Amino acid sequence: MTLEEAVNTLKHHESFGVFVGSIHQMREEAIADMNKAPLEQVQQLSGKILAYDDILQMSNHEEVRRRFNT
């Protein structure tokens, strides 16, 4: 099974919507943390944000969000 096939299967389950919504929330929190982070932590937070973005893109976050209103 490819990653795309797995995501297409998972996106029909509400629990996947909750998971993707949690990833989105963690991304937003990391963005907010950048405002108060010392310079040495900015790179670490940027890496987290990029990782969250990758997960959201792979999971078709917008489609899942519309489906389950997360």
C-alpha cells in the first residue's frame, strides 16, 4: 500500500480527522512560540513547523478538515 492509498483510506475516519486537527493545533502553537523564543530555539521551532506542514500536506488536511469540521 502506498502512502497516498493509506491516506485515502484514513481520511474517511473521524478519528483521523481528530489526529490531523491535533497536528494543525500543534503547528499553530509552535508558530506562536516563535514570538517569545530565544534566538537559539527559533531554528528548532522552524524545524517542527516544517515537519507539521509536511504531515498536514500528506494527509490532505484541508479536505479532512472540511469533512469533519476539525
